[in-house]
Amino acid sequence: MKQRRNASAAVLGSAVMGSAVMGGSQLFLRLYTRLGCQARPPQFVVEFYPYANLMHTIRVKEDVAHVRLSDVLLNAPLVVFEAAAAILLSRIYRRRAPRELLAAYRSYTSAPATRRRIARLRSARGRRVQSGPRGAIYDLAPMFTQLNRRYFAGRLHRPCLGWSSRTWRSQYGCFDPALDQIVMNRWLDRGAVPRYAVEFVLFHEMLHVKHPLRAARCGIEAHSLEFRQEEKRYAHYQQARKFLDKLP
Ligand SMILES: [Zn+2]
């Protein structure tokens, strides 16, 4: 969550994290058939995503399968993409991925050049927060539980929670889907900051956990209109906004 808002930042799609993979949906369709899946295939939306490691995800919602491939694969040979697709599809449709594809994937990922690339990306992209949820004033763990119960029917997955090691100048909090963690600006962990303001920032980051497709990495914000509507469900929305906006 950014400290300063400007009106246009909330516009849908103003910041796009992933970039579409050329021919990605055809490739997934092909593999869907090759794996012997019988049912009508979903529509595949495939994009590269800057995960901090070699991770790919697939999420099927209604008729659309959202696929995120680690951008480590950016220049990988076609067979590696096919393998990644087969691995993801085999997981959700309970099929067996072809052996030759698995072998191709393994040899690509274990190649020294690939390992080096992953190591470089990982060190450039975020680290896991060290502090733990308990701050000097506020403890994020019970706060998360309460917010979860009240606004998410207790169903939201709990990522790692922690405080930034230093005070941040431009952000109140951030959810990093690659590391699966919410980091809150240490600046908020003070008696001078009312509980509702801290809760609101945490609630905002929790909405990013709930809407992973809109989730942005630290520093880049992407909020849909729907997201902004849902944000207003927070009981002390106006007060919290007022408090956070008046800050430098
Ligand atoms: Zn946000």
C-alpha cells in the first residue's frame, strides 16, 4: 500500500505485472489434449511473472485458467515450456506428465546457467522478512486472525507476517506473492499510530492476498475498482484514510 495516492493510480490495469506469453494459450491447449484431458478445456491466460525463484502457478476459476510462469523461462526452449505446461496441468487434472517432457525440464533446470540465473534473480528480488509478526506495540498475528474472521469468514490463507527492518518512506505495507509475505512499515508500530490505521493497512494487504491476480510486487500498485470497493468494507475506513493521508 502506497503512502501517497493519486487519483489515476486506482484506474484498473494501470500497472500490469505479468507480460503475456506469446502463443501461451495454444500451447496449453495442445498439452491439455496431449495429456488426455477429456472435458471442455478452460480458456488459458498465460503470462510471465517475476517470481523470486523457478515457480509456476495455475489457478482455475470458472472457465478461465490463469497461468503464471516464472520469467526464469523467458528464453527457454519450447520443450521446456511444454514441460512446464504439462507439469501444471497434470497437477490439477490428475494426469501423468509425459516422461520425456519431465526429463527435458529437469535437464534445463539443473543446468549451471539456469541455476546461476535463478540465484541472480533471487538475490535481486526481495527477501523473506525476519522480524516476525510481533512488534513493539502491535502484534500482527492476532490482528490478522480478527480481520480474517470478520471480513473473510476466516478463510483467508495466512502468509508470513512481519515488520520492515527499517522505516519506509513511500509505503505503508506490501504483499509479496512470490515470497508469500506481508511486510508492514515499521513506522506504523508506534503508540502514536491508532490501531485502526494499522488494521486498515493490514486489511488492504490481505485483500491483495485474496485477489492474487491483482496482486503487485512491493512498490507497484494495481487496484481494480472492485478492490477499492471492497476496501471500503473496513469499519473505520474514513478515519483510517484520513489518518494515513495527512502524513507526509
Ligand atoms: Zn495495494
